[in-house]
Amino acid sequence: MIHRTNPGSIAIVQSQLVPVNIDDGEIVKAPRMQPQFKRIFICYEGVKNGFLAGCRPFFGLDGCHLKGPYKGIFLVVVGVDANLHFYPLAYAIVEAKNTDSWSWFLELLRGEIRDTASGQPWCIMSDRQKGLIEAVAAIPEAEHRYCCFHIENNMIKKFGTSTKGFVLGSS
């Protein structure tokens, strides 16, 4: 439906074969295999073109756990437009936050956005999630930066103090 209603868009569904147990009294020599959903990646053509035409060569990556009957991780890449508003570019649902999932997501994203028109490297911001540092390091033309909010929260957890109210250069 995405391809039909949004020509040029990409929607990739990945599945894996899993054994299905048949318990109807038969003796089963080999389990029957059935496809099971593993991942999906979606990037709309109009959104991609708008991002490439009017956004900075900067985007943030994040993921969150899905609650409810269908578990998984929701991954998203978000840019910043000329009005300093968030610009969601692509998203995916994957099985786990790990290097394999992040690498798959970033490989498909790179296939869509390629290099910047200005020749500048992509600047990617993240909160240093599991597997993400390794996946971003595999992109040679990208600069990886970390979110200050998450760095501050990690400092508070580790050292039990806050930097709120601290001004650089003040005595």
C-alpha cells in the first residue's frame, strides 16, 4: 500500500523462518517452518526529498520499547528543518536494540539519503544506546555526537550531582 500510494517510497519487511509445533497426535519427523515478522523499515519519498532539500546535514537517532501485545523496539531518525522543528525522516520496528538492528537500520537509511548535497559529512546525534556506537562507527563519512541531556543524566547517576546553574568561566 505504501508503494502504491507514495511512489518512490521504501517499505522493507524482513521475516525469519521459525519452527511451528504441531500437536495433533501425529509423529513429526521434522518441524514445519513458518515465516515470522522480524523487522520493518519505512521512509516516504516526499519526506526524504524534503529532508534532502531543506534540512541541515544533521539528524538524531533514538529508539524506544514498544508496550502491548507486540513487543519490539521502535527506531526513528529525526532531522531539524529550517524553522528548528523536528523532521521525522524514517522509522523502523526491530526485534532488539543491538548492533545488528542499528546497522540494518542505518544501512537502509544510507541507501536512501546517500551523501549530503553540500559534501559535508553527516552529523549524527544519539544517546549512546546499545549497539549504536558500533553501527555509527561503520559509517566513514559521518560524525557521531552525543546528546548533552543524556550525558548529564549519566553524570548524575554516577556522581550524584547536577550541573544545573553551573556557568562555564564563572568563578
